[in-house]
Amino acid sequence: MDKVVLAYSGGLDTSIIIPYLKETYHLEVVACTVNLGQKVDPKRLKDKALKSGAAAFYFEDLRETFIKEYIFPALAANALYQGKYPLATSLSRPLIAKKVVEVAKRVGARYLSHGCTGKGNDQVRFELAWKVLAPDLKIIAPLREWQFKTREEEIEFAKKRGIPVPVTKKSPYSIDENLWGISIECGVLEDPAVEPPEDAYQLTVSPQKAPEDPFSIEIAFEKGIPISLNGKKVPPVELILRLNRLGAKYGVGRIDMVEDRTVGLKSREIYEAPAATVLITSHQELEKMVLSRSLLELKDKLSSRYAWLVYQGAWFSEEREALDAFFAITQRYVTGKVRVRLYKGTASVVGRQSPYSLYEETLATYGVKDLFDRTAAKGFIDLLGLPLLLEGRRRSRK
């Protein structure tokens, strides 16, 4: 019997996909789950996958890989889709897709499958990754082809096959979580005019209920990578977990936006990304000290392109790899310390220092240490303004 490897989350959709694939395609199903920082119990997932009809279950904790090979490159780029979204879900999909392919090659599978909807972004991300990594394997997307119209129909399908179905009340929200952030959609959030209710947020406290006193934290970077908090070196996973907890306590990292999905429609999404917000804000400010104006302007333009590529599912493209090479060069001097103040939903940089700073106090000061040659300003202005002077003369003649 041919095999299919399913990107398995353990939710209702991927659970009933297992018997669906067996009954419709007569395939042996191998379930694959990757831990990227979501709430996950490997034993429970394995038991559920096998009870749902899977022939085997593979699980791997790839949180450190996720940070070093996906999050840190995105941080180097200051990647924010449409200027706001730090790409938490977008960054996770190519890594999950890569692991599914590894399992498929290990077990000799001919098919790959996912539980993404036909109007979302994730179907694109999984399938574009698979086209690059496993062009010879066939893809099955059950949610684009089966006839279930409601959740109740899916539950009935599951019950008839003895698949465990949660008896608790279903949340009205669709939630995806990893170390870099949480995405939340559906329910009342589908009306862009409605303020997100507090029960939609999974991690952060309301800024109004955050502590009354601000809290400051010092983050040290080495070549663009955060390495310590308040002077103590911290491993990557623990560093992001700590910043998530700390930022959440102060209501930092809430994002509410209407974004353009890959498939062309607009969607209202809310996100929680405390660590991402703190780190990107800090990283940007440190770069302003050590990078030249022209390089910052170029980097800003390419950052937008980088975020677009990741969002669209082109992680494994040569274009993304080329941009990574550019951003890696920009990080050579992004070393130093940044002090961030957390207060009532904000993360504000209140201090920064670097041994590679391009800021010179003797040139910037208006005090007695001033070494700036003011007499050079007139010639500079004359040359800079020459094109405008000529335009002005022409305008006067007209």
C-alpha cells in the first residue's frame, strides 16, 4: 500500500483527514508533528493519531532550529509583513513542510498532505515548499475537496469512526501558536469594526491592566543576534520564552490589522508577539547607530520584499537566499546593548550603545566638545542646492 505523510496538528480537521485519506485514496497514513513552541503533548498526539487510524506517528522538537535558521534571519531583515506582522505562522510553515518531506523520504511515501483550508495562506506555503523540496511527490489537500460544510458534519464523521472528539465548548477563534507569535482569527474578529474582545487574546494582559510601574530590560546583540538579557547570556529558546512572558505581563505585542492574503482577499487578523515586538524594535534601533543612512534606506526596501516573500510561501526560493546573504553582511557591526522600557503595551528603546557606533558625540554636540566645522556648511549647501537654484532661476524667467 502506498503511503502519505500528513502534517498533523491533532485538531479535528487533521484527525478526520487520516480516515479520509485511507478511505478515499486507500493510503497508509503517517502523521507528523513538529514542536515549534505551541502547547503540545507528544504522547496525547500520538495516541490520538493512532486511534484516528494512522499507521505511524513522528514527532520532533525543532524549536532551536526554528529560532536559529528561521527567526534570526527574519530578525536580521526586520521582517514585518505590510509593516506590522512579524510572520510567526509564515516562518513556521516551511520548517514543518521540510520535516514532513524528511519523514516521507524515510518511510518511502509517495504523497504529502496538509489540513489547510482553500482560502488561507498556509496551503500555499506548504505546497510551494513541497514543490521545491519534493517535486516528485504528489500533494493531497482534503479540505479543498471533501464535502463537509459544517463542524457538526465533521464531528459526526469522527464519531462514526471512533475518533476522539473534544467535549468542551469550541472556541470561536482559530488559533495558531509558536515561539515567535500567536495568530488569532474568526468569530467576531471577522468584522473589522469590532474591537477584539479580551477572551480572544491567549497570552498578553490588557495594557490597561498591566503593572503601573514600567520595567526596563537590557538586551545584548552580537552581529545582529540577541545573546543576553540584563548581562546574562541566555540560550535562544529560553531568551525568547522569557521575553514572551515579560512582554505579555506588560501587554506588549498586540497587533490588530487588515492584511492582504496571498490568495487575493483581505482578512482581519490579530496577533500576539511580545518577544518579536521587543527584539525587532531593539534591533532596528541598534542598526540606526551602526549602519550608514544609505544602507539603512536600502535595507528598509529589501526588508519589505523579504517579508513579502516569506508571507507568500517562497522561503525556499533563491531570491530569499540571496536576500539572506545581503542581510548577513549588514549585521557585521550590529553588536551592542539596547535598553528597552516596557510599559502599558509599549516597548520603547531608552538607551543604546555599540563599540561600532557611527554616532560621534564630538560631532553631534552643541557643547564645548564640539569639533564640527560649521564653515564647511555653506559650500555643502551651495552644491546640494545647485539643481534647485537652477530650477528657481528658470521659474523666475518663465
